[in-house]
Amino acid sequence: MVNSHIGKMQHKQASYLYYQEIIWLIANEILWLSKCHH
């Protein structure tokens, strides 16, 4: 029971980091595009 709980927590953290990376990439893309337009 404890092991499955830890596994769920690790999965949650991994997906959180994955989404954070996607958001970071999108933010960089937006910044880059806005720099090009100016």
C-alpha cells in the first residue's frame, strides 16, 4: 500500500515537471516571437 502511494507521488511529480518544461518551452517561443516582431 505504501509503495503504490510513493509510486503515485513520483508519477505526479514527473508529470508536473513534464508540464513545467512544456510551459517553459512555450513561454520561450512567445518571447522569441515578440522579440522578432519588435
